[in-house]
Amino acid sequence: MDFTFAIWAFLVNQREDMHDQAKAESTAVRQLSREVLLPMRRGAMAHVRLEVPDGFEVLDDPVKAFSWTGDITSVKYHVQCTSSAPPGQVLFQATIVVGAKVMTLKSYVFVSPTAMALESEMAELSCELEMLPETFEEIPYHDLDFKELVGRGNFGDAYRAEYNGKDVVVKTIRAQHFGDTNDEIVREFRHEAAVLNMFGHHPNIVPFVGASTDLTQPLALVTEYVPDGSLESKLGGPTQLLSLG
């Protein structure tokens, strides 16, 4: 069985409009979780990663992004429930990165061993939001021992360096890439670091170590050093920084 799992963002006074829009987009919508309050400024970029329990599979990209403008918006996932899904209550967990803050949204879905008839009224699901601690290691720029230049790019340069006795790669970033004011630059760069930290512990991704966000020094992203070739050769193409928009 395939179904859509959607996460909606809306203002408190837009609740009924959101319900109407959700039902208008899909006649199969009949289960909604109780909304939770999430502090978020207009214009902020959010990245959302959905994790599903055993017996379920996300058929499209499990990571999605949206920019909050104050209007009703959503990210939707195409999910498949397989025959191995256990009956009873299961946990769907979404990791949400807003700025440098990371939250987990937990939604509990009930799995029935038999097909259930569609009901005319929407049923409420249980969910909860948890704020997580600071999401990346702040690395003092002066703690980085630079060894050699290993690459140049439009957004900055990459160096092999040493940090805490380990070889790392330091990508220095041109601050103007992230905004026009100091506050905007720091805010967007810290969001970039938080997103990289969220994905930088996957076996197919070069591990993320931390970031230096002090504007009196060059902005820098630090990853583990990949020996026996360039990062480009490991990934099979040119390296790019994660886009914020």
C-alpha cells in the first residue's frame, strides 16, 4: 500500500485553511496529527529528513526543503507500507533543520493488519516535537593547522590541514555568498553547517567535522580528509557546497 505522508507549515490562524487545502489536494487524507508550535522567521530555509520504521519505505527523496514565507506550505513524501510492517503503533520521525537549530518531529501511525474502510471524518494522530542541542562543533579557526592548498572553487578554497591531531580538509568560504549583512551571513552559514552535520555521518558521505563561524576569521567548513585521491574523484564529479536556495 502506498500513501502520502505530509508535513505542513502554517500560522496558528491558518489551521482550518490548512485542513481544507490538505483535503482538497487528496481525497484520501483522513488522518492529521495535532499541530505543534515551531519558532521560525519568515524567509528562513528549512530542511526536512523523514525516517520511517521497519516495514515502510520512502519511495522518493527522503530529504526535502522549503522556504517559509508565512503562507501555508508543505513537504510531501511518497511512502510504501509493505507486508512486513508490524501491526500496531509505529513511529515516523522527521528531522527538521531551521537555521542552526535541529528539531525532531515524531508522529505515531497506527498500522492495521486488515484493510480499514475510509472514514468521512479525519482522525487525529499523536505527535511530539523535540528540540535537539547545538548541531555542529564550533571549531576555532586558529586551532586549524593548514598544510597545503588542495583545490579552488567559486565559493572558496580547500586546504589539507590538521585538527586535534587528525588530517582534515578545510573549505574556506567567501562570506558574501551567504548574504549582505553580518547577521544574515552568520545565520545562513550556521544553517549550512547544521544541514551538513545532519547528513555528514552517512557511509557514502565524507564525514563532517565542524565549522568556524567567527566573522573576524575566514568562514570555514571542516570535513575528514579523504586519502588516495581528491574528493572530486571519490564522488565522481565536481564538488559543490550545499545550496541554501
